[in-house]
Amino acid sequence: MASVRDLLAEGSMLAGDEARREAEVLLCAALNKPRSYFMAWPEADVAEAIARRYRQWLQQRAEGVPVAYLLGTRDFWTLSLTVNEATLIPRPDTELLVEQALALELPESATVLDLGTGSGAIALALATERPQWRVLGVERSPEALAVAIDNARQLGLDSVQWLSSDWFSQVVGRFDLIVSNPPYIADQDAHLATGDLRFEPRSALASGSDGLDDIRKIIARSPDHLEPGGHLLLEHGFEQAPAVRALLTATGFANVASYDDLAGHERVSGGSWCEVMR
């Protein structure tokens, strides 16, 4: 029978800077124990069924399957979210979008539209921090939308509304804030064939020859769905901020600006809309 220490050592089959951490995360999940258990009981024997599950996960991770898909969960903001192959894996970079949305001066009961909600990460994070906001999450993938709805149920965030729609196609009304983490990778970008991206839904990642096709659509249609003085915030690639700002300005948005992620990259851009500009 293998010990905790033995199983962690087997994690050396994984590659990359995160190999040790990933092995620990997988073993924590298999054992249903916190990381402190490893330090307190390194010689503890592990039941064969648990060791078998852990080794299977190690093998799948070695083949490239993302840890989030293996475990079926991903932490985002203050939330633990269900994820699967139908959804993009929420990433820390996207928390900047939440931070900037929360920093805006919006009405107390603001109306918020999250376009391409995926697992519901952004919509649910905003609803957690601002329970009085009326949040609508929009998603064109039925499978992803089902995950978002289930996440809301598990978190008790029944106030969030959901809509099946290809961007604005089924959206009615105007909002104080529109947020989106749309696809923004170029169709032929080599990164799509590497790492976790190989396993995530391509429709949630790639968007035209320069990666900006969906961002163009969102910026062009947002004025029809923003209240006067309403805001649009978009996540984008770390080299796309100048292009996104130019699109916002050309469309007539004011107060156009970009915001840096923790690595110092311009990761989110947005602006405000005034009806008289049209």
C-alpha cells in the first residue's frame, strides 16, 4: 500500500513549474484532505481505490487535461465554480474585470449584462458583491449555460437571470453596465495548440484573423443596449488594448481607458456611453 509521501513522489511524472503544486492539488482532492495533512501524516497509508483515482488523474494531467476539468471545479474571486469541457476555465486575469466593474459609480440597483457568461464566473462574482444589482448572464452554448445556472443554484444566487443568446441577438432592453470576456485569440495563433487551451472550447477562445471579431461586434451593438452614461468593460489580449481603445473611440464611447493586470499588462478596456453622442 502506498503512502502519502510515495504518491506525491509519483507526481514527478508531471512537467512544468506547477508540477509539484498540481500533484498536491490532485492528491488533496483524491483524499478529501487539506494540504496540511501531507505535512502531518506523510507516512499515512492510502487506500488502493484512492491511490488508483489519483494515479489516473496524474496520467490524464500528464496528457494535458487541465486540472480544473479533472476535478470539475475552479476557484474564481471568492467562489468555487463547477466547470467542464463546455466552459472556459476562469482565470485570475478575469478578476480584473470584476474589480473594475465594482469600482464604477453605478445606480444602487444597477442593471448588468454579462455577455458570453460561460460558467457564470463574472455574473456570479458581481452578484455576490452587489446583491442589489440586477444581473443577466448571456450564453450561446446550451451546455455552458446549464453549468452557469447550476453554479448559481449551488451558490444560492437565485437573483441572477440567464438567457440563451448569441451575443445581443435575444437581448431586450438597456443596461447600466455591460461586461464581457469574449473570445480574443487569433484563429491561427499557435497557443491554441498548447497547454490547457487544447482542451477548452475553441468557440470561447478564437475570434477571427486578429482575434477581435467578437469584440468588434460587442462594441458596435453595445450602444443600442446601454443606458445614457452606461459603461462597457471588455477583457482582451495583453497586446490588444490600443486596438480596442481605438474601436471604442471610433464608435463614440467617452472616458475610454485600459487597466493593468497584476503582470502590468493592459488586460481590460472600457468606456462610457452618452446618448447625445450618436
